[in-house]
Amino acid sequence: LYIIIDRYCDMKVVLPAWLYYYVPELIYNDAQTWTSFYLNLFTNLISVISCLVILYVIFRSNEGLRTTYHRIIAFFAVMCLVSNISVGAGTLPMPKDNVYPFKGPMLGNDATCTAQAFAITFTQFMYVPCNTWLAIYYVCVLVLKLKPRTISRCIEPIFYLISVGTSIAGSVIYMKYEYFNVHPLLPHCYTARYPFHCTWFPDGEECYNNGSFLYTEKGYIAQAWSSLGYLYVLFGLLIICMLTIIVNTYLFERRNKVRSTSSTTPQEQESNSENETSGTRGATPEDTDIFFDHTTTADVSITNADLKFTRIVSFQAMLYILSFFITWIPVSTVSLVSQYSDTVVDGIAVYVRIFLQNLEGFFIMCIFLYHKVHNIRRSKKRSDMPVCEALALLFSSQEVSDD
């Protein structure tokens, strides 16, 4: 009866756990259709092109990899590029004899499936925290006023150590427990039990690799919630950085208003006018500090250029935080809840997950190019330059303002 309803009735069917175990081909959802296969291929192709554009702009710029901002973005682009190529392969590396009825071509074996899942997991652990690293970088620049040399020598190496450490640890654990398999809810190999719902059966003796911890019910719960917890830790850090930047921007603007109302003497007005015209700040003895940049403290006049720059950079930081939220938090939460229930997961949730997560490289490219275009338009009296013309200049010339 369940088989007839599932195959011949256009409705969402809730199936009992034992039926998943004995009839694994019933775990059929929209992730296994041709639509998901082509959507996965198309979105990853867009993201691959986006990552290549980011790397092209960085290496053509005058700064190259000499700035922390460029190095973090380039690190993200390289890791995301490898991940998108692996994910974009879709069902091709899957074993031909797996139990799930994927519509896409399956030309691989266990080794190719493991290689695909390993590449995706390793690179995702690498680039997922990059939004958080960028947010912390903005806090160091805007709030803590750290010098670029201090950030590159003391703060930036910690970013890469955490990314590499979590990536190696996570990938080795999954490899040890042979947890790289065909995933029935994704159009590519990933971290999953095989068969996916084998531990729902009370015995579970016939479940492949059932002797390993991740194939037990407690192991699956621990793995699922630790992955989601890791994302929420990163998101919590992003929220803290966002609030810090917002408060700093508000205080910066308020201090600017107080200074503008208190500057009443002709000498002070003339000094402020010169600063706004030149876009430079007066030097103080504190400039020799090797850790902190004191040129924007209360001892130095705040210009309109400083205020505008702070607003733009703060807005850019908010965009990076937003891109992390829309690509990981909602979709991962829904996916976890769905996998932990006994319902067939399909519909819009599958397509949204494929669309949002695969296009993260495209979102980052849009923010990155927005920043570059703004730099071009605010330099050398190009404020009236159209956006398309600024983009053309960005790709055709090395003339890009400092970050």
C-alpha cells in the first residue's frame, strides 16, 4: 500500500522507519531528479566562474596578495573553486550499484565517491569560516585600529591555522569511519551513512560498517549536531562582530557631529577644509606605534572622507555576514531537522539548498566587485562614472585603489 501511494499518488507520504530499511529505494526525493542534477551543475558552474573572476581581479591589481583582505578572499576563492568543481560533478562519481534511484548518470565506484565527498568536506571546512575571518578583520581595522602589519603577523595566521586544523581533523575522522558515501538527499556524494536510514531499524545488524561509532544512532546525532553547532558558533562570532561594527560606526558619526558643531574658529574650519580636500590625516607621535593605528583617535580631526569610508566598509562587512547567513544557517537547520524525522524530504527545501549553498562564490564575487567598483568611483574625481564603465576599467586596467 505504501509503495502504491508513493509511486502513483501525487502527495507527500510519511513512511515508517522499517519500510525505509527493507525498501531503501523508497527514499526517493527531488534531490534525485534530473532537475536537481542540472540545477546543481548550473549553479556550480556560475560559482566556479565567480571564483575565477575574483582571482583574476586580485592578481591583476597593484596590491596582489600583499594585503590581508586580498589574501583572505583569495584563500576563499581557491577553496570554493575546488569545492564547486567537486560538487558540480554531481552523480557522475557515484557507484553504479548504489541503492538509490538517482536519475543522473552514475559512472563511478566507491573510490570515486569517496574522493568526491572528501574533496567537498575538506574544502568546505576551509572556506566556510572565511566570512567570519573577514568580519574579525574589519573589527581589527575599524574598531581596534590595528596596523596592517600587526594584523598580517599576529591575527591572520590564526585564521588559517583554525581553517586547516578543522579541515584536517574533520576529514580524517570521516575517512576513518568510512563515512563518505552516497547521500540520498543530495545530488552528490557527501558525509552520510549507507544505507542512509539503516540505524532506524532496531537491530541494525545488516547496516554496512555498523561497527563504527558514526553508524550508531548516538554517533549520527553527535555528528549532525556538532556540524550545526560549528556553523552556529561561526554565526555567533559574526553577530558579535556585526554589533561591534554598528556601534563603532554610530559612535564615529556621533563624534563627527560633535566636532563639527564645536569647530567654530576660522582657523579650525580652514584646517578641516584642507583635510577634506586632501583626504589625509595629520601625523602624531603615536604613529610610530607598531601595533595600533592612532590616526583616527580623538586627537586628530575627523573628515567627511573618513566618515564616508567608515560607512562603506561597515556596509561591506554587513554584506559578508549576510551572505554567510543565507547560504548556511536556514538551509542547514532545515536539512538537519528533516534528516532526523521519518518523512520523505523533497520539494522546495531541496532546490533552495542546492541554489543557495552552491552560489556562495557568486555572492562573494558580487560583494568583492562592489567594493572594487566603489574604490574606482571614489578616486580621481570619478564619482559620476557609470557602474558598467567602472567594471570595464576594473577588468582592463591594474588601476585599483588601495583596500
